[in-house]
Amino acid sequence: MDVIENLPKGVAALFTGYEYPTLLLLFFISEAGVPLPFPNYLLVIYATYLAAQGQGNVFLVLFVTVLGIVLGAWLLYWVALKGGKPLLLKVGKYIDLRPEKLARAEEWFAKRGGLAVIVGRLTPGLRIQIAIVAGVFNVRPDVFLYSTAISAVIWTSFYLCVGFLLKTGYTAVAAYLSPAYQLAFAAIILSIAAIGFFAFRAKKRSS
């Protein structure tokens, strides 16, 4: 089944004349922790599909999507930053953040900081939790912002490519959106990030 058919007709209709405000609003809502009735990556795929047909601009799709992601994640981060660990312990059971997971996450954030945010937000199923945990564990606001922006560009770019596949005739892209393919994509990106990180650190030590 074509993935575009999974997008509600009302949402698809909003793309006629209101494509970018729709993208911005829906990504802000979903990244702020309010679940949508469909996977939000379908928005990027559909917007890119339209842009590839001359009904939009792919660079604006990228910019608006990243902006919506960053703003929504920032709101969630800010609430968690102000609420602290007591808030997280209250809501943790609803977002699959048990005490043992929190302990591991706290250690990870203490060691990795921004890299932990990037890795976490590229890991399927952890995007929302990472924003909350980063706020609770007092990741610096500037670190959270640039790390979230980097991960958002990577994530959005992946689904931009899927949208272009639709334009070129590969309509059966559902397999590429399975958790296995998303994990493989995340592993590739993380490997590249890790190589860059260690190369930078080695260069810094030698200087």
C-alpha cells in the first residue's frame, strides 16, 4: 500500500495552500509529546512527494520540519527542566522510563552530553523520552538545541529521500520504514558520528 494513503484526508487537504504552516504545527505538537493519529514521518514524505512534482520547495520542507521539531522538543525539554526528577518519576511509567532506565540514562548523559541527545533522538522510540530526560538531567540549553537540530536534519533528510523515491516510482516504500531499516539507518549515522567524534578528540589531544 502506498504510504501516502495512510495520511488522513483532512491533513492532506491542508497541504493545499497551507503546507508549511501544517508541517510546522503538526511537528511542533508531536515533538511536544502529543501523539498524532498517524506517524509524523508521513508528513515529510508527502511534502517531499509534492515538492518533487513541482508543488513545493524541498529546502523549505527541510527547514520548516526541523524548526517544528526543535520548537516542540524545546518545549518538552523546558517543562522537564523546570519539573525536574520528581516530575519524571511521576510520568515515567507512562513513557516507558522505569527507575533502572533512568539510572542508566543519567550516567550516559553525564558522560556524553550532546552526543547522547543526537544518538537518542535518532533511535526509534526514544525521541520524546530523550527531550524529557535531557531536561531532567540538566543538559545545557545550547547543547540540547544544537544536538536536537543536528538529529532533526539527519532524520528529516532520510524521509526526504523516501519522498523522492515515491516520485521516481518506488511506491512500495513501507519496507524501508520498518523498525529494522530505521535501526540500520541509525546505526550507519551513529557510526559516522562516532568516527568523527573520536577523530576530533584525537586531534584535540595531539594539539
